[in-house]
Amino acid sequence: MKKFDYYQPESLKEAYGLMEKLNGEARFIAGGTDVIVRIKQGALHPDALISLRRISALKGLGNEDGLSMGSMTLFRDIERDPAIARDYPALGEAASVLANPQVRNVATIGGNLCNAAPSADAAPPLMVLEATLTIEGPGGQREVSIEDFFRGPGETCLEHTEVVTRITIPKKRKGTGMAFLKIGRVAQDIAIANAAALIVVENGVCRKCRLSAGAVAPVPLRLKRIEGIVEGRKIEPDLLDRVAEMVQEDVSPITDVRSTAQYRKTVSGILVKRAIKEALDRAG
Amino acid sequence: MKKLIRFTLNGHEVSAEVESHRMLLEVLRNTFHLTGTKEGCGQGECGACTVLVDGLSVDSCLYPAFEVEGKSVTTIEGLVEEGSRLHPIQEAFVEHGGIQCGFCTPGMIMSTKALLDENPHPTDDEIKRGISGNLCRCTGYVQIVESIRKAAEKY
Ligand SMILES: Cc1cc2nc3c(=O)[nH]c(=O)nc-3n(C[C@H](O)[C@H](O)[C@H](O)COP(=O)(O)OP(=O)(O)OC[C@H]3O[C@@H](n4cnc5c(N)ncnc54)[C@H](O)[C@@H]3O)c2cc1C
Ligand code: FES
Ligand code: FES
């Protein structure tokens, strides 16, 4: 394996300082479950890694007014958080099927998003929950909607010196139901396809619909065209069949070691349809 | 880049001068000669390298050695009890055929320890989830699940 230096700053300021000094040849490391694997595979060759593990500003999980998570929050902790299980089950479910216990014990939600795999399991739930990412760098702070965060496989809107510091989710509205579903070759593998749905129902009519599908396009997708069709209607079998067909039109998957493009297309439509049904059962 | 790191290893305070690109697995095997922890894939897929850091199971092949500073690490060698007696989990694996070639076993047992420490009476499903990060090419898992079930009875 290529040699690299390893820095462990205690503050964000120190981290930015190091990143600027190392002039583009360094990378941040959170849990390392993506970055170390890619270095070992020879896909990345950084001269240095800058660890985010000692920076306390990136930690902590709170749910006073909505949910606020430091980017270094572990999937282990998301999986076990009772408030997330109760109010944001789509996120809890995604955390509990991501990889395996050893990975979840070190992998972070920030790392999952910043790695920007189209299959990132945290992305669909955070898309339907309309999460906001707080991004900070030497130039200051900005907020970005998760919808605008991903730019392509492995690419985000982050500058090289910038860090995602927090992820916030607005408070859950009454009558909301949500679900996350994933298909892998075996349980707890990287997704062949994944999907999340969030539904708000009033008097049997869908007032709000948020849909997302992953591993079926260069970035995790928000399915806005389809959301518009569902909103204002009663969710019935005919509508769900139409949704599944529309999903197939809106995705553009690839064939790789895990699956063919055609299978991904079909299964993605079915996952979205089932996620809506499950969300509907939980609404109210 | 090199640094002196200090941590607790199987209950003893230890220190070692370590290069910055080393993973915990290399330090355990090459510096401390604790070769019970195995390297299978080196990429987080197989769990042969599983150890506990502050009580939580991690893949030591992906764990940067510098991060272990100040922490407590338990390896398979640390499970042996007073008078060199095997740990109840190890005994259950021996008695119930949870071991064939033995390569996956140290990692499998460390994952079992992490599971039972948190949930002493797991269901079969919880056992399977608990060892989902550990591959075994020999046993077909049935005897491993059986061994863990038996170990839980004595936990
Ligand atoms: C065996 C195995 C199974 C896996 N299974 C799954 C799975 O089922 N689903 C899934 O989605 N993923 C899976 N993964 C991928 C990986 O575990 C996750 O993406 C994980 O969440 C990455 O988080 P991390 O903290 O380890 O990130 P790291 O590897 O530390 O970082 C990933 C990238 O993000 C950057 N980064 C990290 N944090 C920040 C931050 N706060 N600000 C700016 N940049 C940052 C790093 O520079 C790096 O480029 C698997 C990995 C392995 C090894
Ligand atoms: S050697 Fe670490 S997971 Fe395979
Ligand atoms: S006993 Fe041989 S790999 Fe598990």
C-alpha cells in the first residue's frame, strides 16, 4: 500500500489549515471504510489523510426541533437511536442494513454522503426527509439541500477544503409515513437498488409525496415528476402501477458486477411502489 | 511519518512506534506478534481481522493504527481466561463444530463476543445479523449459529 501521512486535528480550523498547507494532496478521513479501501485498491493515492475523528464539533445527535446529526455520527448510533426509530424510521432502517456490524461501528453518515456512491444507503431517506447539509470551509459556512449536493458518481458540490459538518431534518408533520427498501445480492450488501418514500395523508388523500431511488443513475435521485402525480390523489393499486412504470422511465442505471441495467430498472420501480405502500400503512 | 502510540492491549498498557500508513491489523500481527487475528481480504469484506476497540467490533484491516491511541483493544488472545482456560464462546465453538479450518474463527468469535456483550440472549436472526460481517468458507454457518446459541446459554 502507498505510504501516507496521517494528521489528527482537534478543531475544524486546524483541519482547514492542514488541508490548505497540503495543497490538494490530502484527503479527509472519517470512518475510513470507503477511503482506506480505495487506497488499498490503488484507486486513490493521497500523500496524507486528515482525520475528522477528534473534532467534537462534528459529533452529537439531537432531536429538539427536527433532527440534527453531526456528520461524524456513526451508523451504529443511528441504528440504535429510539427517536430516529420512532420519527424517522426510513433513516433507521437504512442504517441497520448498511454493510455489517464492523463497518457500522466506524462508518459515518457524513462519509456515506461525501463518498457520493449512487448506491449510498443514507441518501434516499435523507432525500425524502428533505435534509439540509451544513458545509464549512476556510471561507465560511453555507447550507445546501441534499438534492443539490450530489454531482456524479463520487462527486459532490464540496470544495477540496470543505467539510460537511451537520445534517438537519425538519420536524415530522402529523400524518406522515415513510419507508426505506433495499435489494442486494445478500443481506447487508451494497445495494443493487434502494428506494425511500415519504407520504403525508389527510382524509385518505395524499397531501405530500417525496420519492427517491438509488443505484439507478449517476446520483441518488429525487423523483419529482412522479411525486406530482401522486400528490392530491388517493393512493390506489392503479396509481401505484403507474408509479412503477414511471420510475422505469426516469432512471438510467448501468450494468455492473452486482446487476444488469434492465433488472435495476424493473426492481427500482417495484421498490418505489412498495415503499409508498409501506409508508401509507405507517401514515396517520 | 512515525509516532509513538499508546493503548491498552488485552488489558495491558502498551506502546509502539508506528508508521502513519499502517493499519491496526499490521501492528497487532507484526509489532506485537499476536497472529490470532487474521488477514483475509484486507478490505472490510470478510471479518477475519475483527477485534474489539473500546468494546465494539471493527475490521482491524481498515482501522488506522494512529486512531487506536488511548483506546482499549481486545484480540482473540485476550479472551483466554485465568489458568489458560478457553472463554465460554471458544468452548462452545470447539464443542459444537463451529470450527473447521479455523481461519475465520478468531474474527467470528470476536463478533460473537461483541454481540453477546450487548445482547446476551439473541434470536437466531439476531445471531445471523451479528455475524453478517464474517465469512466462513468451510462450515456453512449452521454449526456456527448453533455454537453461538449454546454459548449464549452460558453467558
Ligand atoms: C464491506 C463493506 C460494505 C459496505 N456496504 C455498504 C452498504 O451496504 N451501503 C452503503 O451505502 N455503503 C456501504 N459501504 C461503504 C461505506 O461503508 C459507507 O459509504 C460509509 O458510510 C462511509 O463512511 P466513512 O465514515 O467510513 O467514510 P470515509 O471512508 O472516511 O470517507 C469517505 C469519503 O468522504 C470524505 N469525507 C468523509 N467525511 C467527510 C466530511 N464530514 N466532510 C467532507 N468529506 C468527508 C472522505 O474524504 C472520503 O472521500 C460498505 C463498505 C464496506 C467496506
Ligand atoms: S481482512 Fe479485514 S475484513 Fe477481511
Ligand atoms: S472454518 Fe474455515 S473459514 Fe470458517
